[in-house]
Amino acid sequence: MEKEMIAMLLAGGQGSRLYALTDKLAKPAVPFGGKYRIIDFPLSNCVNSGIDTVGILTQYQPLVLNEYIGNGQPWDLDRLHGGVHVLSPYQKATGSDWYKGTANAICQNIPFIERYDPKYVIILSGDQICKQDYSEFLKFHKEKNAEFSVAVREVPWEEASRFGLMVTDESGRITEFQEKPKEPKSNLASMGIYIFNWDVLKKYLLEDDADPNSENDFGNNIIPNLLRDGRDMYAFRFNGYWKDVGTIHSLWEANMEVLDPEHSGIDLFDKKWKVYSRNSGMAGHHIGATADVKNSMVTDGCQVYGSVKHSVLFDGVIVEEGAEVEDAVIMGHTVIHSGAIVKHCIVAENVEIGEGAIVGSMPDATTDGVATIASGVHIGKNARIGCNAMVRENVKEGESHD
């Protein structure tokens, strides 16, 4: 039975600019917003948009991600025909390769796509926080009789040179593509979300795969080749919430925006567009008599006896009496002991912060860094962790780490 459109979700990136947070974890599996992981957002978008067949292309550190996806039941993607499928590189009779680029990753999985004989394929990124109705995007693609469409959003002109830009005419037809140009001709930035007619995508993937000089990348190779051949290409303007959380600061910032849904546009309590996740199944959180909690997201299983302000606490976090947490992202099962001060930072899972330790600091005129602690690290009593620190190893009692 053929599907009108299936989704291919690129989730193999190393996420090197998240440094300590992705040492043992694929970027799409990084926790976000208290009870979610980044990959929950594109998967939930698929379900909410009526897409029931998703191929997830994994590569780097896939174990946690694979375990998290499981059979896809939390996203209603446990289907007999379709559903969610984790697609890793595999050995073939003619030899094997890691996915060499975004286009090559899709090319290696042509047999998977052909099982469903779709008319359209939507290609998604597994490392963005985005709430988007893909059915509206597909409607646009059909109305334009497009062969390729890309979701774009307007960015400030002064920032445009940081992005891949689509230059269009009045109808939205793409006339030129600029990759991080010094002199931008457009401020329509590609979101890395594409809809292709499957027959067109297959043709260009196979041609690209046969080119020994290609980087096998959509931005660098496939899109320029489509333009070269004068294909029907259109830019779909998206105005909802979207953030590429590829850096420590952007990940921290997106978590902070969760606390201000009215202004930021990301509302995790929106019943009309639910974000699904694999729940921890933990008991409810407990706010003790000595606690002071203001404008924070406190998830299942947390125990708070200290001060928590403008912060996101994931499941099972413990904040002891006398500890202070502010402007911080504290991932699951971390313990912050009495007298510790934790500010303007991201603390990964299963960290222990000792009594009287200071981690990070509030920004001033000279600093805007976000201190980062890797998973499983122990910060000793009275240790000092600077505002720009990236801590991957245990820190002994009284030690400083800038």
C-alpha cells in the first residue's frame, strides 16, 4: 500500500558544538524542556501532521537514541505498515560505508523508501526545536506544482550571511541559492526541511552518488544541481517557532524560552499541538516547605528544598535545602547539595554538585558564557566552576575550573 508522503529524519549528527553534552550521546537524543529530547519535536510534528511513516537515520552514538525510540509507541508510530524505523548504515555485498553526507544517507536508504512507493518525501532535521504543520507545507508544494520545496524563515539582514539563503521571485520560485554569502541577496534562511517529489529526489540522489567529486550533501550538491537543471523549486515561508539548538548557548536559550511561552512562541502545554515523549513514569515532583520556586519547569520525580528561579529541572533532580539554582538547565537525576550555587549553566544527567560548590555565574557586561557540566561528573565540595567552563571530568573538593 502506497503512502502519499513519508518522512526521512536525519539524526546521525555528532553535534560537536554541544561539546560535553554529546560526548556519549547523539545530538537528537539530548534532553530538552524538562521531559523531552530534541527528537521528540520532529516526531511529534509528523504525528500531528498525519505522517505515519518515518525513517530515522542514525550514525553517531546511536544507542540511547535507538533505545528511546523503541517501537515508536509514545508517538503513535507503532504501525504494522509504516511506523517508525531506525536506519543505521549497514554492510552490503558491494561493501559498506558510513553515511558520507546528508544526501548519501538518504541514498543508502532508497530501498526503504521504495517499500512505501510515496509520491512525496519530506526530509527533516533531528536537531531542531520546531513546531510545524507539515501538511500545510505539502499543500503549498502541491499548489505550486513544485518538484522541490524548502521551508524558509526570514532572518535579520545583518545575520543573513550565517545561513544558507534562498533567493526567490515574487511567486516564491527559487532563482538562486547562496551558502553563507558575504553579500546576501536574500534574508530567507533555509531551515533544512525539504519536500521532494520522490521520482525527482531519486534521480538526483543516484546521479550524486555516482559523482566521485560530490560531498553528497543537500545544500552543497543536490540543491545546486536542481537549480542548474531549472527544476520547479519553491520557498515556503514558515513563521512559527524554530530554533537550531546546535550550540551550548542556543540550547540554553531555547530551554529558557520554554519558561516564557507567550513571548517566545514555544508552548509545551499547547493541547492543539501536543509534543509527545517517552515518559519516565516517575512519581510527581515534591516541593518542600523550605523551597522557593519561581518561574521554573519542574518535572516528575524532582525534590526541591532550596531556591529554584527561572530554571528547567528534568526528572528526578534533587535540590537540597540552602542550594540556589537560577537561569539553569539541570538534566535528569542530578543532585545539587546544600549551599551549592548553580547559575546560568547546563548541567547534564547524573551529575553530583557538592556542598558549597559554585557552578557558573550570572552574566555581566564582560561575560555571556554558559558553563557546561558533562553527564556523570562529580563536582566536589566548595569547588569553583567558571562561567565559560566546559567540565568533562570530576572536580575535586576546593578546586577551581575556568
